[in-house]
Amino acid sequence: MSPFGQQLRELRRARKLTVNQLAVYSGISSATISKIENGKRGTPKPATIKKLAAVLKVPYENLMAAAGHIRAFPEEIREASESYQSIYEIYQTAVTRGAEHLPIFNSQKWGYLSKQDIENLSKYFDFLASEAKKRTSSL
């Protein structure tokens, strides 16, 4: 199995989708998806990857990097600002904990939030982080 095929399978399973469901939602045949996952098909074209990313709710660029079409994200952020690095680390933490699908990572939804909404979100996050820190400190 190719690394891309393995990642595709993991993402599909994390979303609790069958191959057939992913095929229906993406417009890509189930045979093609199965071949990709099993490493029996070469690297998918960017148009195919875009369809898969949309259904799997992952950034298109991440799948493009996994497929080898673009330079991997970590390389790019080494050259970026420190704040961008920390945002990437937050996302990576979410991925390792299976939370990358949360609405907070959907950039389109941020467009609806007002400055006050974002401030409230920040205060609530600070509260949750404080409670989590207390909880882990007492273990």
C-alpha cells in the first residue's frame, strides 16, 4: 500500500465512510478509490484529490502534499512566521487526537464570527485549557 493510499483509507475510516459512500459523495468510482487505497493505482490527479479532500473535510493542500504533488506542509512552514508554526502544531495535535474534523478548523466558518465572538471563543478556550491543566496536574 502506498503512503497516500494508506492515508486515504485512514481518513475515510475516521469519517466512518465506506468505499462506496466515498465514491457516491466524491463522484469517483469505488474501484478507483479501492485501487488507490491498495496501492494498485498511481498517484491520483489533482482534480481527483480535490474531490476527495472536499468529502473527507481535509485541506486540499494536505492531500496534495501526501500525494507528492506539492512540497510537504512542514517544509513550507519552517520558512513561515512563528505564529503560523504554532497554528500548524495546534492542527497536528488535533489530528493526533482525532479532532481535525472540528468546525474550528473550517476557515469558511471563521468568516461569520465577529470580533466579539472570537474574543468569547478565546476566553472559553482559556477556561477549558485551565481546567484540563488542573485535571492533568492532579493525576
